[in-house]
Amino acid sequence: MKYYVQVNGRQHEVDVVERLGELKVAVDGKPLDLSYEEVDTLGQVALLSEGRSYGVSIEGDMAKASVVIAGHLYAVEIEDERERAAHAAERAASKGGGLVKAIMPGIVVKLIVAEGDVVEAGQPLLILEAMKMQNEIAAPAAGKIKLIHVREREAVAGGAKLVTIVPVE
């Protein structure tokens, strides 16, 4: 699973795969040798990284946490790919209209709108299947569908143009 992690304001991409009890972690494309064990149910973790051990204290939830390692405090914010896509749509909505892009690779399962349709903010535009889940891609803002860049059953890459929305005059 890919995560987008912000540590003290600095962005990182983290890939985490757990297979047969073994944890594989890469941060910004660099593989790390990590293992951990939960010490208690209060957020205390023993972390082994690159042959060194660390006592880690974690407070918060899966989205936002305060992490203390060796007396240093880190503010950590975490988004998985689905959350990042949802938050990107919210950010785009504040800009009004524009281009709607695929946040992750997938297959266009269904087009819900047609060119020329007038849509409201939050209205479904299409269904994109990604990671075996169907995601409803919504209009970031009210407007008119100027152009649909994809077809049903088309595979799209992350960042691919999906729909262009223009303000209604």
C-alpha cells in the first residue's frame, strides 16, 4: 500500500508491503530494513532499523499523529491513495472548474455525464476502478462539462485527464 506522509511539513512517499510476517518498507523509493514490535496498547513501539533499535511513542490516529523518537517530536500526517484522491478533489473544488485528473491508475467503468451537461459540486462524473475498488469521481465544482477525455472500459494512468469543466455563464 502506498502512503503519502508529511513529517514536520516535509512530504514523503512510503510503500509498505507485509508478506508472510515480513515488512517491506520504502521511503521515497529507498528500501529500508525495518521491523517493529508493539510494546503495549498505549502507542509504545520498539523499532529496529538498519541494525539500530529505537523506542517510539505514538499518539494520535491513522491520519494525524505525534511521534517521539529518542526525545525528538515529529508531527506526522498520513494519507493513503484513496484519501489523497478525495482530498485532491476537495482542493480542486475550492479553485472552481478546471480539469479533473485521475489521482491513481485505473479503468473507467462508467461515464455518468455527457459533454454539455451542467453539474453541481460533488455530483458524480464517472466511476474509476482502482486497486479492485470502484471509486466515484465527483465534480470538484459546479459548471458545464466541456470535454470528456476518456471512454468507458479505458485504462488510464495516474494524472490522466478525465473531464474538463468550465464555469456556467
